[in-house]
Amino acid sequence: MSGALIAGHSAVLAGHSALLADTDQGKGSPIGLFVVIVLVIAVYFLYRSMSRHIKKVPPTFDPPADPPADPPADPPVDQPADQPEDLPAGPPVDPPAAKA
């Protein structure tokens, strides 16, 4: 009896496959090709960018063996850190106005 069921199901599937052959089911479209091409281009640029970043990574992350010889000097107490020595202290001077 199971052989008859299998034979009956295969006959039904064979009849349906002829109907499905005439439809557009399973075919690609130009939009699908465009999406695939865009994804391939995006992956290429991501690969190129990542390889540049990987080249900047140091081979090891160990701290340097020698400490710095001299620590940076602190600015003098009487001189503010953001004021250069060669500029006079005081309010800024406005540049002369351009004649129209």
C-alpha cells in the first residue's frame, strides 16, 4: 500500500512541475544583480579600509622597556602656559577696518 502512495504522490508532483516550469519563479531580476554588485563593491572598499587600519597596528602592545629620561618641564609659575613670552600682555588690538 505504501508503494501505491509513493507512486501517487510522485505523479502529482510530476504534474505540478510542468505547471511551475511556465512561471517566472526562481529567476533573477536586474534589481537583484544591481544589489549583488553594490554589495561586492561595498565589501571591496571595507576590505581596503580595514587592511590600511591593520597595517597601523603595532606588532606588540608591550610597554616600552626604557622609561623616558627627562619628564617634560612645567611652565614657570609667573608665565601662563597659553601666553607666549614674546607677545605683550594686555587686551587684544583690533586690526584697522578696511575702507569700502
